Amino acid sequence: MATTEAKVAGSSSAAGLSWARVCKECGQQHESSDCHLYEYQDEVDDELVCHICLQPLLRPMDTPCGHTYCFHCLSNFLKEQDFCPVDRQRLQLHQCRPSSLLVRNLLDKLTVMCPHSTECQLKMQRCELQPHLHNRCPVFRRLREEAEKRKRPSWNELKGRKGDGELSADAKHSATLSQNPNRDQPDPGLINPAYEESEEDNTPLRSSLVAESNVVELFREEPEEELGLRIVGGKDTPLGNIVIQEIVRDSLAARDGRLAPGDHILEVNDVSLASVPHARAIAVLRQPSILRLTVMQEKGFKTRDPRSDHPPSSGTASTASQPSHSPHGNATSNHNQGTVLQVTLVKSQRSEPLGIKLIRKSDESGVFILDLLSGGLAAKDGKLRNNDKVLAINGHDLRHGTPESAAQIIQASEYFRRRSTYIKDPPGGFSSQEKTVSMKKEPRLSLGITIAGGRDCRSRLPVYITSVQPVGCLHRDGTIQRGDVLLSINGVDLTQLTYNEAVSVLKAQTAQSQVALRVIQTLSDVPDEDGEAANKDDMDTMEDPRDDALNWTPLWTRWLGLPSPMHWCRDIVLQKTNNESWGFSIVGGYEESHGQQPFFIKTIVPGTPAHFDGRLKCGDEIVAVNGATTVGMNNSSLIPMLKLQKNKVTLTVVSWPGSLV
């Protein structure tokens, strides 16, 4: 046994800590290139200690020669050397494998103390520290809320009072951040209402967008473990760049915490993604083990005139915290009094509960949070507190509302999609073709297909085929393929059905001796690296290496070729209180070189109405603005339309789920 000194970044006092500098995993202050720091409470067996840093192993890796190191220590060592640090045998990182589950479990169970021990003396297993920090540690919570307060409007600002006109600390700091020089010049065909500078009243004067290029390393402990990223874009699409559309909750990327929706992925393991098709980029991102991502992350606008710096008040859910009386005996409020928070809650499934109990008060108008149910979405998110006042939900003012009206707004937001009536062509290079199979069969013989989707799933997808089994009659015919979208069977329409409705219809019609199945297949004209158009078998291979029908998901680009009558759309209402930008950039429209292209959301800028609302995503297609179709518009038509909307705009969008990696 060895007595291991605690890894300590400095004093455990909260003094001098800042949200920007503190590590979101271990709670200590250390450089991003350094290992995490923990305060271990017991002796640690020598077999669980790294031979490089001489501390308990973090993400342990086994070498072929039988030694074990921290992943971070070993990867840094092998950047300079090509041998094992102990026996000096030839070694490369790709030859190493994660340690066994038993070893990882032993390390996870090591006892550590909360690094903020002056206010939080809890001891716990190492694997429990990160959840403790984000959900229970009072110091960590206070740092986060202080950072949010600096970025969000105060209660007085929300009511329209003017500030003292001095430049905020955040604004001063943002001016020192690195800025991408290419951001000042839009890409060809880029419509950018996010960056438009107002000519009226000298506001907002926030057109200088701050962006940073960062490197993020992600490590898969299992080769097929998903990163938890949904990806859109590619050189074969109007977006051009590879963009993160969404971070899947509780995934590897979500736990890491450094990536965010809207980040542009520039390189993966030194392979540039600047000019590769979508399918090729997904294949690169699905490489096993270690990924080193170079990403461009936009940080928001740099304020150029402090008098114009009035943050937006709209959001998916806006709350003003009140002094709370915690059942745990904490006398201080969890939020600073008067702080306005914008909280976005997104259900992964329709049945997932928000877990919020709302009440009215006899001594004050409005809607208040009575309780957050354990296990609910709001409790997991961790930003809302008991006794918070709900100011608005999805842009609906509730400062004088009732719990009943709040419940109606929440329920209405869960049924926001409808069948699109906007007729348009798919993006250039994407198309579709119908296929019909008619056959006679024994009533008991199965078609041999598995399906997914349905208009009741989160993305309201049409029903599509996830596998064609070799035992069914459709496999022998060979016409129907994985990824085909079902149109009808024996004349019964399948395009607008839920999953269970589609299963019932397929079972009933398959029992007949004559079956006629209509499907639609999407096509891409984009050539592969050898100059030839990619065929369907090649796309399937790049799409998902797993043959498991339950896990197979189509690429984002598969949906782009579907005809518009099969699209479902939704209306997103954005609101703002001054002449600031809406906070999103768009690509598409008519160009002489490409003809008519749909308009796609390319960027959503932090700290803007589009960002706080939370519903608009990169890769969404805008089909109408305030009910007027965007079909046939070019840049000079859409820009004035968006600039004319001073305080409110309704965007009708079609949203397809990004490719999952």
C-alpha cells in the first residue's frame, strides 16, 4: 500500500475562484492541459497508481507490455517519445487499450473530499464528485450563478431601467478573447441577420463576434461508445462546414462539457473536415478510441457601445428568483435576489416529465415554483429552484399569469409540429425516387423488415426501414433497402402515422396473400473521393458500422432529399426588447452558381434571443417568415424582411435530427 498525497490545485477556500477557471469535472483550478486534481482520503494500492504522475489512475490505459498509465499522462508522454516509460519497449498510443471494468470500478470507488471544504465537507466516491459539484455543492452552484448573472439581465433591466452606462467586466474580458478574422467577411451566399448592425439610435453596435479555436480530446472507453453528438453540414450541403447540432444528454460529450451546439468542427485527429462530404466526416468522427477535435466556438458579441448593451428578455423559460427557505436549513438564497435566468428544457421523449409543480401566491401576482420532483427534467437540469417566479414560457408573459395558463403553454409546446404545406425543392444534389414491390405470399410469411420513426417520435419522422432480414420475402426481392421511407401498403397511407399505428397496419396488411408496398428512397449526387457518385451500399457503410437494427439511424443528409409533402414543420416565435440582432446566421437562397437553395440555420450566437429561446438548431431549414414562404427568395429579399421585424418574428422551420456519432 502507498500513501498518496492529495492532488491539490491550491487553497480549498472559495476565495479567488471563478467559474471560467474552475474545472467542471474535479472542481479545482488547473490548466486544461493538466490532469484533474482530487483530495484522496485513504491510502491507495500501488497497483492503482500511474507510473508517470505517481497518483491514482485517471482513465487508465494498459500497454501491450503490461503497464498501466493515466490516459492523459501516457498520451502526453507519447507525443514526445515512442516507448513505454517503464521498460522502454516500442509503443504507440493506438496499441493501448482501456483497463478492465474491474480496475475502473476500483478507481471510481476511491474516497475523495469536495475541494471546497471550507463550506462543503462531504466525502464521496470519486465517480460521485462531478454530480455532487453540479447538483449539490453550494460553492460550485454560487460560482455558476454569479457567472450567469453577469451574462443575463437583472430584474431592474427587465423592467426597463437604464444602467449606469459603464462597460461590464464580461464585456471588458470578451475584448481580450481571440477573434476569427474570417468572421468579418461572410461566406458566399451567407445571409447573416445575426451580425447586422443597426443604423437607428446608435444601437446595438454589437456586430463584432468573438470566436475561439479550441482543441478538445475525447476518449471512448469502448470502441462503439457514442460521443453523444448530433452532426449537420458538409461540403455536399448548403451549410458547408461540419457543425454540432445537439449534445445528447448524459453522453460522453455532455459529461466532458467542453463542446456545445453550434461549434464548428474543423479537424479530427489532424484530418481537416473543411472540404469533405457529410458521410465522410461522420466516418472520421466514428473512429474508435481517441478523438482530438479542433473546433471553432463562438462566444457571442463584443459590445462596442456600452449604452446599447441590453440583453434580451425572451427565453424558453424565464424565472426571477426570490429568497428561498431551503428545507436543508441553508439561510441564503440559491440565486442572488433579482437574477433573471433563461432555462431551456428539452424532452428526449414525449413522455418524459418536466417535474415542476406551480402555484400562485396570495400576496403577489404571478406563477411560482412550489417543488421540483426528483428525477424530473427540471431537477436534473439543476438551474431552477423552489420559490422561483416564472416570468415567461416560450415568449408568453407570465408575470401576472396563473398556474393554469402556464400549464396550457407547456402542453401546447409539446404538440408544436404539423404537416408542412410549403412546396419546395430539396437542396441541390439531393433527390428521391419511389419504388413499388408487389408480390404474392403465404399469409403467415413475414415481410422481414424492422422499422423506426413515426409522427409521435421527438423529431416527428416518417416511418422508415432499419433492416431487411434475410428470412423475409422482401430480402429475396432485393428492391427494398435499409433507410427507405414507407409510403403505403396495399393502398393504406403510412406517411402520417405514429409508430404503433404503422406497426398495426403492417401486421394487418401482411396477413393478406397479396402485398403491394410503396417506399421512397433518397439519393445524393455528391461524388466520393474518387470522383464517382456514392451508391447506396457505400452510404450504408459510412452511415453506421453496426448491423444492429435497433441502433441503426440514418444520416442527416438522408432526410434532405425527401419531397416537401413529407416534411413536418413548426413555428418558433422569437422576441426581443431592442434593436439587437436575432442571433442566427443563414445560408442558402438563390445563387447563379447553385440555383435555388433552401435557407438553413448555420450559426446561433450565444447571448442572443435565438440562443436563449433554445428551440432553433443549426441545420434547421427556414421555410417561412411570419407565414410568408421563403421559396424563390434571394439574399436581398430575406435580409430586409428579417430586419423589419423589430420585436417579434415567427420562423417556420423543418428540423431533421443530425447524424449521431
